[in-house]
Amino acid sequence: MGMANKSKNAKAGWRVYSGLIVVCLIVIGVAILSVTASKTKPSSISSQPAQAPAPTTSGKGPAFLILSSDSLKLMSLDGSRELKIVWPDDVSRLGKPLSQIRGVDLGTGQPVWLDSGFVRASSTAWRSPDGRRSAYLASDRRDGSGAVEIKQGNESTLLVLRQKSGRKITDEQLLGWLDKDTLALAAVATSTRNILILDLNGTLTPIANLPDDAWLIKVADGAIYYARATPGEGIEMSQSPPSSLWKIVPGKGIEEIAEESSHVIQNFVVSEGMVVYATEDNNMTQIANDGLKSLGKGLPMLYINGQGTLIIQNSKLVLIKNDGQTSELSNVSMKGAIFYLPEASLDEKSSN
């Protein structure tokens, strides 16, 4: 009786041990497989960056968002793929908050933002880079002082435009946000036209005089840019050369960044510190760290960091890539607006 129990226990023990051995063998096998797999993986991964990224039908990547009078669509940078999008199903396709997406009106070159419902925002508003606030020039106060209205959600704050001395400014023009907490304005302070900075406490600080012949004033990447050209004699007379482009960085002063001795700079775009300008004969020039680079004829609309310059050429949208190659975006209305999205989703299945 005792012997039978012993043999049963021994058998049970062997079962446990053999089970453990099988488990161990499986674990060792999995470990060996994972080691060999990890050894083979890096070679395939390291070979990928050397290849040009092929256009994929899924995942996120750079795209244009194109607003026309009756629709909104995503388009690949080469124009080969399009996808109509609708509110609110496709908000996630944009890859960033709607409030932070800034585009350009193809008719006027003015900045454009979108509101809920994919509706174009008011053209009188300037939206802060973080998308949280909008600034408007408000109607003058009873004493004649100008004011800026700042809206954040349902809250509204009125900042009266007075210098620290208490003096009023006149002919104020809102230029845009230098950063999420600071606005730039052009205005006449005393008798001279100045660039002024307005913070959210209402403090107004002049930072530079604006020459009488300054125009095309724009704010980008924390700096203020403007063009200069010799004004024409009468109202109808066009400007004449020489002309130049200037940059003001608050706290660092003013510098001239381009000069045209025999042409007039009529238009320019700025992004990521890169400037592309066009003269009256539609010749475009890019101001890069390594000097000036001709981009041929056209009207610059957007400089896209890492991609190239979006231009209008012969009434068509063309992307001039940084390597000089071009791709035409057909099927785009010149009466709409265009936005650049670094991380959009053109995958047709992703919203289902």
C-alpha cells in the first residue's frame, strides 16, 4: 500500500518536472527567436532612412488643407491625392488643433483661420499662435483713445491704447501676435509713426520708428518685417526703386535683410526665419542663410519649412521644392484659402 502511494507520487512528480521542462524549453525557444529577430531587425530599420519616403495610403504626413466656397479638402503635397472632409467627423485628420492652423487667402495673401464647423474666421481678427485668444481693433473710446479687444473663449478684455506718459496714439494698425502674450501694432505716437508692442496688461511700448516709406508690414516668428520703396508723386503713381526689406527683433534692433537697386519689392512671405519676396516684375528671391537664391517668376503665398515655397504662377498653384523641383496643384480655386498641415491623415479608412 505504501509502495503504491510512493510510485504514484513519483509519477506525479515526474509529470510536474516534465511539464516544467516543456515550459522551460518553450521559454528558451521564444527567447532565442526574439534574440535572433532583434538581431535581424536593426539592419532592416537602418536601411529605411536612406530611401526616399514613398507616398503611403495610411499614416500621418504633410498635406494641404484647401478651403473653397463650397467645400474643404485635404490634398497631398504633389496634388495626386485628395479627400473631402466634413465637420466634425474629420477634425482628427488635421493633426493639430483647429484653432492653431493658420493659412493664407489665395486672392489677397492675407492670413486666414478657421472656426468650429470649418468656417472661415472673421477677417478682422488676429489669432494668437497657441489658438487661445483673438485680438480685434475696437472702436475708439469717448476721449478718442484707440483700443484693442482680446477675446478668450466667452471672456472679453478691452485694452485702451495709451502710452506710459498717458498720451494717446493715433492711426493704429494691428499687425499680429509676436508670441502668445504680445501683440505688435503700428501707430503714430506724438508725430512719428512707430512700431509698438502691447502686452496683455495693456502696457504699450514703442520699439522702433517706422520710416515714411515703410509698407507691407508683417509679423512672423517673433519678429516684425517691412518693405521700403520710394513713394510715387501722386496717389495713382506707383512706387519706384530702390527698395529694401527690413527686420525688427524686439530687444535686438533693426537690420536690412535685402535690397533691390532697380526693382520694387511688392510682396513677401516669412516662415521659420526664411523670407521669399517678389519684385514688380514677378521675379522671386529667397533669402537663405547662405545668401540669395532666385526662384523664377511667380507670386509667393507660403514658405513651408522643410518642403519649399508655395507660389501662384500663371493662375495656378505650384510648390517649388527646396531641391528646385516643382509640382503643380491643379483643381484648386484661386478664390479660396490654403493651409499647410505637417501631420495630416489622408487615409480614407482612418475615420471609420
